[in-house]
Amino acid sequence: VEKNDWVGGAATSRELTPGFLYSNCSYVCSLFRPEIMRDLDLPRFGLQVISYEGGAVFRRDGDYLANYRDHDAHRREFARFSKRDAEAYDRYSRDVTRQCR
């Protein structure tokens, strides 16, 4: 059952700004309960969940800040702009991991 005028619910991307597709909430697809996927046999209908590996924010000067799922790659990207922020990212990641366990 869909409450919206489009199919896909939280797993859709929409053109919120002309020419640019955005994820409405597809990042929460990882919260989709696997038993629902299994019970509805959704892969048989073409559902394939693809993990998010990264993205980027583009700057007007042509540079960008990429983000990666891989911690070391993400840290190296921070270090391109700030060694201090890259080190802080290590501490932040450790703290978040410890608190989430």
C-alpha cells in the first residue's frame, strides 16, 4: 500500500530540483526488515538493495569533498582539506563505535 502518488516509498529518488535526483529516504533502506522482503518475495519482483559506497559535495571552485563508506578512504579525503579534521574523524569514529556497541 502506497500513501504517495509514486511507487517506492522511502526507497525512491525524486527530482526535487530540476535536473537533480535526490534520495528522499532511500538511505533508510538498510532499516527495511529482511523478513518483510523475504515474506513478500520482493527480489522475485526485481528488488535489489545496493549498499551506499559514497558520494560527493561539489564546490563552485571545481573542487569537491567526497565521502566514502571505507573509513581510511574517508579519512584521506578529510586530510586533503585538514589534517586536524582527519585525526578528529578517527577519534569520532572510535567514540561512535564504542557508544553503539
